Amino acid sequence: MKPSHDFGGRQDCGRRPYQEDTFQIKAIAAPNGEPGGLLMVLADGMGGHRGGAHASAVAVQAFVQAYAAAASEPEASRLERGLMAANQRIARDAGADAALRGMGCTLLGVSVTSAGVHLVSVGDSLLYLFRNGELKRLNADHSMAPVLQQAVLLGDLTDEEVACHPNRHALRSAVMGRELTLVDLRREPLEFLPGDKLLGASDGILTLPESRIVQLLEEHNGRTAEELSSILVEAVAQAGNPHQDNVTVMLAAAPPADAAPAGKSRFMPDWLLPDRNVAEAALRRLLQPRVLAGLGAVFLIAAVAFGLFTGRSSEQEASGNPAPAADAPPPAPKASEAPAQREDAIEAKAQQVRDGDKTKEEAPAAKEAPAEGEAQPR
């Protein structure tokens, strides 16, 4: 069975004496003898040398087996079954061996078929799309990083404080044989167009800024996916991080074409589900006077995403004020409005978002075998 896309993978231990990452890239069977697709699975283990390595290995194995067994189901359901099987396998092994209790892993499962790209993700492993010189992350970040970045944007922390924060690498969700608190599952496929590249990686790649990844992919355009994977891993090693974590890179490349197929967009997709913390910070920026000109349509979209639309519509009806049209610009801020009053409005709106989503907040899962619900640095 020959996949229709070029693919490759590479990993390195970094400065660790052992490897806790596990990955597999497998061809997917296609009907009627057509070129098949790809399944890419990556797990970044936690729980010490034995526990982390074991967790990532059995999670990937269970995922691949469950995905294959569900061949007749929709693609998103197959990925979901893979994730559930991985979580159950970790629960079983941890329950049978006291030395493995508290182990866990991140998990990234990506399928590329004729319909496009589907994904399921838990934790902080990354999936990027590289298209037309742009790099965009496609999956949500379940580490504490978005929470801390929100605190910076709201003025509660500084960039310097975040850089040395003890929980900056802690996970809010991980595959540990427990209830999964956060899962990024995409049921609608993303188009995978000629010339596109998918890059899956463990968080060890974060040693490289995104601009450096883009530079390397552009400089070595035309290389095979296997060669590009090696180039990226070698660049991480050359960066000289004295605390470099394990790093794994998986790459799939669609065959190039002179032009995109008719009707296919060449713009980057707006495919990332709104993370509560990121969206709250974005809302704060939108409320600044210099961007109020475009607030009307943007806020309607953000309100639907956070479940606020119904409540706000009810308030408008009760007061006799109809909701503004989506294309109607909001009123410009009053010239007499004091900066302090604008800041109060910003804080009040941010608090409204926080209060409206408290029921979804979960205690972060730890990287190194914590008590359940207790955040620990990675």
C-alpha cells in the first residue's frame, strides 16, 4: 500500500539520558486501489524514565490498534477510539504495577486522507500546518502556557515572571488513565492542498522559534519529508539548550502543484478552536479603542464561541434594544471617556468571560506523577 504523501520522522534524546517520546507513521488503506493516506501518532511520556517511556509506547500501540479496528467508522470516531484505548491501556498497566502509577503522556493523532486532515490531541505536543510560507498551529495547547500568557495580557504577571514561573510547563490535561479534562477533537477535515506540509512534534521543538522553523522549511524546500525531519531535529540540537528535552518531529508533505485545484483556498485556515484563556486575552485587546472599529462582527463570533450569545440577546430584548447587524460598525468611543474608565470596562468584560466559563475549568494534570488535580512543573 503506497501513501499519496511523502512522510518521515526523526527524534533525539536532547540532554536527557533516555527517550520518553514514541511515534508511529503508518499508511492507511484506501478503497479501489487508490493511493492511501497516512496516520501519524506521537506521545510524549511523563512519570520518570520507566514510567514515561512505558506510557508513551503503550499509548501509541493501543491508539494504532484501536484506529485500525474501527475502519468502518467515520474518521473522527476512529481517532477518538484510539485516544480512549490509549487512556484505558495506561489505566490498566498503572493499576497492575505500582512502579508505573502516575505515569502518563501527551497524545497527538493525525490522519491524512482524501477528505483532508483530522486530528485528536491531548497535552502540549504540537501540530503545525506550513502553507505558502506561513506556519500555523492547528491544535490547542493544554499546558499552563496560555493561562500564564493571559495573566500577562491582563496585567497580573510580567513576561519575566512567566519565564521563570514554576508551573510554566505543567499540563492541564494528559493521558493518565483518568478522565480526560481537555480533548481537542476535530470532526470536520482540514483541506490538505498541493505543497502543504504537516509538522507534528513533541514540545522539545519549542527550543526553535517559529520563525526559525519557517526559515528552515523554506531554505530546504524540495527536500524529502525524512530529510526535513532530520534538519529540524539537528537544528534543535545545534541551538545548544543545556536543558533540552526529548524532541520528536513527524512530517507529511502533499505533492506540489503549479496551482491550487479550482475552488480550493490558498489562505491559511482559521481552524483552531477558541481556547478560553487565549480568547479572553484576545477580547481584552479587541476592547482597546484603536481596534473598536471592527469590534461588532468580531464580538458576535466570539460570543457564540463562549456561549454568551443567548444571554446577551435576552438582555437586549428585555431592554428593548435590538442587537446590531453583524456588518454595522460599533460606535466610536467618546472623546471624553477617561483611560481609567476604559480599563474598568476591559477588566469587567474579561471577568464576564471568566465567570461564564468557570464550570469548564479543571485542575491541571501534572507532568511528573502528582496527586490527581495537582499541577507540577515538567
